[in-house]
Amino acid sequence: MTLPDEVVMTDSGNDSESGSFQDGNNSSTSSASNNTTRRTVLLGNSSLGKNDSPDLDDNTASGRLTKLLRRERELIETLEALARDIEQLEKKPEEEGEGGKDEDEEGDDLEEFEAPEWCVPIKANVMTYDWDSLAAECQFDVILMDPPWQLATHAPTRGVAIAYQQLPDICIEELPVPKLSSNGFIFIWVINNKYARAFDLMRKWGYSYVDDITWVKQTVNRRMAKGHGYYLQHAKETCLVGKKGVDPPNCRHSIGSDVIFSERRGQSQKPEELYELIEELVPNGRYLEIFGRKNNLRDYWVTVGNEL
């Protein structure tokens, strides 16, 4: 039986005894060749010197320092890329306001959408809007908001496209909500991993939790419209209700229902029934919606958002 080449080359015995060569000259040549081959097998690629081996470099102080410096450069590049992305996001609303869309697209939008006659839309960045001036003109009985909560997971949508910008919690917290209402209600749409944060916001803004409303989403066939979820599929959304001070004028009690069964429409578009419920709770009130969109515009409501 013929032994593998590796066995022959790494055998520690006398190479001349392998029987491969008969005369002395050939034996000495075979021995030298096999010794060289053994060194190649045992040491690996002899063309890589000690200083060229990345494994050996990592075990030295200079190698670790080089590795840390390389990691630092990568982090700096990542931060610079994030800064550029933030700058582009900040410019996007301005560019759209200056005609970022094609004329044909703008024409289509105008033809398809007609704002309610008595609505009060205010297209503005909610983070930089002059809320003090609005608060000086009007104190609201009801504030409704659907914050663009920042999703926590690395793959937050699991196949669902997010068509709007998201805000960190600290930015939402800085909204001057206390200036906008002395007495009345706040309605906050909340996602599953932001319940605790929403309750914190209520307390910070001077509200106490009093109720919540569940929207059970339905398809056009009146079936339950299930969506993506981390553990369970989601077929509902929740709106938390808070109250501060005394009841606003004309406030009613024990009205409507805390469950809404309504068809799911466009992304982030909330049911009309909620607006109707609010108007039934506080008839002829002063209503404000923050983070509003075109499809949320409603008669006798002030709507502030950068997507109007």
C-alpha cells in the first residue's frame, strides 16, 4: 500500500530508508528535498515572514494599536455618513416645498385631493414651528397626535416599507404641549414597544391617563386585517387618552365606545371614527392634531405637520 505524500514527507525517520532512491547521491538529494518539504508542511507558507502574519501582529502591542486605530477610522466614517443622511433628511421637506416633485405629479396630487373647506392646515416642521404664537392665539380642548415613533429593532419593518421619517423619543418629548392646553384631553397613538414612553410623556406634559381606545383593523371584506409583529401578528392599534385640569366646556361623559371596528386604509391613516368620537366627547371644541397628514385634514381642526 502506498502511503500519502504528507506521511512520507513528515516522517521523522531516515529518508534514505523510504526506498525511493537507491544510490548515495540520490539518497542525499532525496533527504534534502524531504527535509525542505517537512519544513514547508510544518511551518506553512514559508513566503510569509513573522512580521507579515496577521495572527502574530494581533498578539503584539503595535498590532492591537493598529487594529484599534482601524476601528476608530471605521466609526468616524460611519458617523460622517449618518451626519450626511440627517442633513439630507432635513433638506428634503424644503426641497419638496420648493418644487421637489415633478409638475405632473403635483397636478395629479391636486386633482386627487381636495381639502375640507373649514380645515386649518399648517405645513411645518413640528420641531421648529413657532408653537408660542399658536398657543398665544388659541388654547385647545383636545390635542391628538400620531408620533412617528422610532422603531427599536434592526429590522423593524420585516418587509413593510416605512414611508415617513421617524423621530427619537427625545425630540417628541421636547414638543411644547403644555403651552397649547390648560384644560382638556390628549389622545396619543402608540406602538407596542412605546407604551411606557407614552405614559412618561403624558406625565411630563401634565396629563393623567384616563382611558384608551382600541382600533381593530378590518379588510374590505370585514375580516380581521392582520399585520406584522415580532411575536404575534398585529390586528389592532391603541390610542391612549389623558386629561389635565378641569373638563373643557360642553364635555360629555359615557359616550361612544373604547373599541373601533374600521377598515384599514393607507399607511398610518387612522379611522374617521376616532375624530367623530372626539367631537362627540367635546362638541364645538377647539381641536389640534400634531404630525397630521393630508388624509387627516378635517373641518374645524387645526392640523400641523410637514406632510400636508
